[in-house]
Amino acid sequence: QVQLVESGGGLVQAGGSLRLSCAASGSIFSINTMAWYRQAPGKPRELVASITDDGSTNYANSLKGRFTASRDNAKNTVYLQMNSLKPEDTAVYLCNALVQIRPREPITYVYWGLGTQVTVSS
């Protein structure tokens, strides 16, 4: 099937930066949208950013200007550059992808990674 593996999380001081990566592998014909979500303890999962295969992006309003999503289609990898981090950005960041796995079957399947922890200290 398809696996998504996130990396790049860690502990950073407020005001610092981190760059997350998410690499997709397995039975992939094409990937439509890739996205980053985050989930803090006791809070619902929320969309951080999404990016289509042609590079169109969408961001949570509260994060515009600090977070930037990018993508390398040749590597089936999506990135999230996070700047000016705040303690409230502390969460598990999860990657999501809409994948077409067969060339003659125009059906996309949703896959999730296990997440990477981002902790921002004050």
C-alpha cells in the first residue's frame, strides 16, 4: 500500500523555526493533494496547510505568514517550513495525502502518517 513518514519535529524555543518533511512511498500512481494537520492534547485535529500537485496552497488563516508548505513531486514529499514558532504551535503534526494508486482507476485514497511531535518552549 502507501506509507507516509513524517520527520523534522523536535523541541524549539519560541521564535525559532523548524522544517517538517513527509515522504510518501509504496503503490503510488499519482498524488493529488498533500496536507499538514496538527493535533494538540485535548483539542481537535486542525488543518495547517494543503498543497495540490500543481503547487496551489491553502493555509489556516491564523498561520498565514508564518508557515509555508512546499512540495517535491518527483520525491512524493511535502514540506512545512514553520517560522516564528509560538508555544501554542505545540502539537503532533500529521501528514495526509490523496493518492491514486492505479493508472486506470481514477479513485483517490486517503493516507495518513503517524505524526511528528513539535514542542515550542516559552
